[in-house]
Amino acid sequence: MESVSPPDSARRSVLIVEDDTFVRLGLRTNLEKFGYTVAAQASTVVEAVALYRAHKPEFVLLDIRLGTEDGIDLAAQLLKERRCPMLILSAYSDRELVERATAAGVFGYLIKPVSAEALQAQLEVARHRFLEHESLLREKDSLAQTLETRKLVERAKGIFMKRMQLDEADAHRRLQQESQRRRIGLAELAKRVIESEDLLGGPGGAGGPGKAP
């Protein structure tokens, strides 16, 4: 699942997924009134998937019922491919549907008929919530990568300490020097050290003590 900032041509662009022609027309009129561009319109799941991939819109408005097909399932499917603010349009306000939509990852739920003002407000709210969500995800990923790097470096230091009879500070310094000399990141070097150790079967293996990876 990817999250990619839309190109300038796609900013404020919207994909409408709605099987009612008159509702689509009303949505398009209101969106254009507030400066949005309707990138494409779909009435079926198959059309929606194809147009979502082709146009990479910044927003998606989805009817909760597309004939016999389910708009919430479609939202979940599209979000797995690329994250963006999605809003459900529905004539139903059942708690179960709202909970399903929330679990699918949409950023808004509008009850039909949708006024122009409500639509504009929900799009802006959804956009800000989406940006905050993406920022939190990036922070989480960064922390996870930092933790993973720390674990790898600690393991690699331990290997250097055993094989080269170094203390912890010297082992860390040696890793940094090797990282700079080979022009690769510390995490990547640590992975190679660990892989080399695993291949050699640990201390006393084929490489013998004192040999760098």
C-alpha cells in the first residue's frame, strides 16, 4: 500500500463513484463550484478501480451501494493500492455501516442528500485528517526503522567484539569506519556483518577470529 502526493494536475481532483446519474451531476456541479476538478466518474466497481489507477485523484466520493456491489468494500480495496481521503455517500446512517466505513479507513461519511456546503466542509476536514494520519504513519515508520537499525547495530557490535576482541566503543567505531569506507548505511553494513556471521556459523567458524566481513 503506497501513499503518494498527487501531481499538481491532480490536486483538488475528485473521482466520483455513484450509480445514480442525477446524483453524480449534482455532486459535480457542487464540486466545480468550490474549485474542485472532477477527474472521472464511475458507476461500477470495475470502472472505479480502473479510473482510480489511471487518474490518481486526490479525493474519492463513493456511494455505499453500487447496484449489488458494496462501496465500503471498494474503498478498502482502493486504499490498499494507494491511500487518499475517501468519503462515503449514503442514504443510510446505520451504526453498523458507519463502523464498517471507519474500519475500512475512509475519512468521512455523508448522508444523502448532500448540500454543497456540507460537501465542501467534509472534503476539507477529510483532507486535514488524512494529512495528520499520514504524518503519524511516517513518524511511526521512522521510529520502527530507528529501533530496527539499533537492534542490527547492537548485534553487529557484539560480533565485532567477539571476533576482534574489541570493547563496545571500539566495535562501534569500527562499524562507523567501515560504513564510511564502503559508502553504505550503518544498518546495511550491520545486516551484512550478521549475514556473514550466520554463514560462518558464529565465532570459531570458517572465517576464524579477527577477520572483518
